[in-house]
Amino acid sequence: MITFFGKKKISAERAATLFVNTLLDSVESGFSEVAGFIRDSPEFVSTPEISDEEYGKFLMIAIVGNFNYLNEHFRDGEGDLIVQHCIDQFAPVFDLSPVAFQAKLNDYKKFMAHVNFPSKNILYSMSKAVFFKYELNQYQDEYFRSMNTPNPIFLKSLDEVMRNFIWDWEAFCDKYKVQLGTA
């Protein structure tokens, strides 16, 4: 790779490949810890039934959250191009076409915005999405269950867990310069 003022030039496709492979690996190897954290959370009155292998919804939440963060760090179409390459690479993982995967992403994005409204905090939306997608309300005490809202202590703890699945786009941008062509 050629360097540009100390940064390595990288294609958007290569940047997407790095992101996709890293996120898949971290979710696949780390979800059992997340599931264990959820099962062991003292805020639940009964143990949530969540399997260590049930990470598909979690992966979708992590993808959407990371795409939201990605858009804060790129300009001039770089972010959109990286996202499109990511979609092309993630789609086969879910046995979907890129168009169908994009639709699924849009559904998750809308869902996350809805459960997080009126907040715009991306991390918080990820935690709330985990809570609702894994139907954790039924395991809470009556007070929070009747309000259909996560216990704020659990949510704050889950925020800390979710941080482990957010790509450090700032560090990436410090190291690499994304080329809109190929590099």
C-alpha cells in the first residue's frame, strides 16, 4: 500500500472486508459472553432463555450501529461506498441477496430508531434493540415489565457490553485513507 501523509491508501472494498471480517469474528466469538451476561444479570427475576448460538439478531444490531457510526467519520461518498461493499459481503452470510439484506438492514434501522425515540444515541439504540429483539421484558420484575421498558441499570450495563462491538472508525481513519477507486 502507498502511504499518504503517514496514512496507508486502501480501497473502499478492502476497508469493507476488514470491517466485515472483524465484526463477524468478534460477534461469533463474543456473543456467548453477551448471552451469559444477559442470563446472569441480577435485574431479571427469572433467567432469560438466550442461547450462545442465537447471535443473528445481535449481529444485525451491531452492523446497523456500526454503519451509523461509520457515517460520522467519512465524507465525499466514502462511507456510502464502504457500506455498499459491506452489504455485498454480509448478504451471503445471511443467505440473502444484497437487495434483500439492504431491506433487512433498513428494517433494523427503523426498529432501532423507534425503540430509542426521541434519543439519537447510537449505543443506547443498540442496547435497547438487544432488549426488545431478544424479548427480555418478560424476565423483568413487574414494575418494568408493565411499562415495557428496560430496567435502566440493566440498560447501562448492556451499554458497556455493546461498546466492545463498535468498530473504532476514528482510529481506522487515522491509519488509512480510503480511495474511492481501487488501491
